[in-house]
Amino acid sequence: MANRKVTLVRYCKTPDGWKRYPAVIGKNGRVKPGFVTAKGRQHHYVEGHYEVRYYEGSKLRYKNVGDNAAEALAACHRHAKLLIARDSAEAAGAKIVEEKGRRNLVRALREFVEVAKGRGSFVAARDYELAGEEFLQVVGKTFADQITLEDFGKYQSHLRKNGKSDRTIFNRHIRVKAFLRFAGVNKSTFPAKAPRYEKTMPEAYTAEELQAFFASLEDEQYRVTFQLALKCGLREQELMHLQWADIDFKARTLLVRSKPDWGFYVKDKEERPLTLPNDLCALLKDFKERHKGKLFVTGTAGNKPNTHLLRTLKRLVKAADLHCKVCAPCLERGECEGWFLHKFRATFATTLLRNGVDIRTVQMLMGHSDLASTMRYLRPAEGAELRSKMDAIAW
């Protein structure tokens, strides 16, 4: 049997010239962008691209699969499966031949994702890729003309079985529909209506919750991390990839920008400056002085993005006995569903709007491409605030 070993390597520019080294794949199964293994150690080389290394008979071949780490790994897996399929076909006396004139869905998805990247929609491209690959895995179809109306129902049932919310099911339905339209699937195949979901208002933390939470934090790293989440309204990925080079202490500004070397791109490719409140600026400055040499503000001791911020938040809330002890996650694992990272971002927007910051400015600070997204955070007065306003009325 022919050698069917397939390996993902990076052809990169090193101090010793252009070299090929194995790509580094983390414990989570993902490729670490730009990292290779050379002489038993990991090295980071920005310039270069990924290649699939395989054998064609006895000859060693390399296939360029681009510079996107996730796409390169997917291409490596696809090539490995193709070689296995060829072996099986040969053993059965058959041969794999792709039918001409029929639109291959895997290839169409790859092209669709590339089109999204070409217009700068890197976050959308990742979402399309996730939904598209999941859909194709569930329905098991190869060509566009094989897709039926029943496939949509099969995919939605799969999502519900795996505990996805109605909003998530709706979003993935829209992404899959856009991909299949691009692939040339007949419109009459699509469901007449998208799955329904109940639109809820963004949740925000109360002043009492925030006071109790921050009072419980003894570690300076945690105070910095969650103060940034609250007072800058950063998305999770933005918080993870924030570097000290993004902060200008003299101007009291924080610049949200992409980090291509780490596979992170700002949503809609729109960088935005944020103003740092005095107290947060001082906290960051003191923290930096005591932690010199760090690349990421909220990163790990190994100078990498911290990918466990949500898990950390849940653990801290439980340790401070702030979890509700009523919701299902609380009862099962002690991880309260009422505490999550995006809620800091929602609190940031709601607080600004309630304190008179105009909605256009809030839209810019949140990085929203449309005003409607920002208007969702215009929550009515509630609780003590509402009672105070009611009591002040001269009836």
C-alpha cells in the first residue's frame, strides 16, 4: 500500500532562510498561527504559508494551502480523507472520479469563505465555515443538486439535540442558507421561513452585583481583566488579544485592532479607539509596571492569549458565593448562567446610554456597524432607579 501519511507544515522565513517545519497543533486540536516545531522547540515565524506534505507513490509532494491556520488544518484533514478513499476504491477495483458539471459543496464552501475574507469580513468567514462544515457533516451530501428541504430540518434537529438556543439555530440557518445560495442550490429547496426565536433584551449587571464581584477579587490580574471588560465593552476575543502596544497612557486611549499573527481579526475589519477612564488607566499603568515583559494585557504567564476567561469568571463567581444556586448550570456544576462575559459589554453600553452619552458615540465605542444593534441596549429604567424616578414625580 502506498504511503498515505499526510502532515501539515509551515514554509516560513527564518533567520537561516526559508525552511519547512511541522506546524504546532495545540491540545485543543487547533493550529497555533505562525508557530512551528524546530529542533524540539516551538518558534514563531510570521512570514510564510502552510503546506500539506504527502506522498504520490514514492515521491514527496507539497501542496500550498494558504496562510490561515484553521483553513490549512481543514485542508490537511480533507487531503488525508481523500487518500484513504482512493485506497479503499483501489482495493475494490474502483476509481474515484468527480462528476463534471456538478457543484461540489466542500469546494463551494471553501470559495464562499474566501469571498467573505476578500471583502474583509474575517469574523463572518469563520462563522460561515463553522456552520457550513457542520451542515455538510450532518446531511452527508456531496453536490449542490442533492440538497433537499428535509436537509434543513435534519440540521436544525441536530442543533436542538446538541442544546443550541433558538437564536443560535436561527443564526446558523441564515449562514447555511447564504452558503447554499452561493453554491447554486435551487431556491425552491429552502424553507419558506427561517426558524423563530424570541428576541430578548441584553442583560446587564446591577450595581450591587458588580460591587460584590469586584470586592471579592484579590488577584490584580483578575481586577484588570474584568475592569477592562466592564469599562471598555470589549468582546471576548478583543479582551483576549489586547496587547500593551494597543494602549497609549498619555492620550488615555485603547486601540482595538486585529492581530493577524494570532489569527484574530476585529469584527467587520473596523479598528476603533476607546477612551480609558482615569481609574482604569491608573490601574493598568500600575499593573504594567509590576508585570514587565508581558505581551498581552490579560494573557497567560507564557505570553499567550488567555482562552479561559469565561471559565475563570464562572469559577470566581462560585468562589465568592455570588452564583444564584437556582439555574440548572448552578445546580449541576455550580456555573451560574447569570454570569457571562458578554454581560459586561452589555452593562458598558447600557451604562453609557443611561448617563447621557449619545447613541452615535455608543455605536462607535461598541464597534457596531448599524445603529439598530446599539439601540437594543436602550433598556428602560428598572429597580431602585425606577422607584427613585417614580417617587420624585409630583402627582
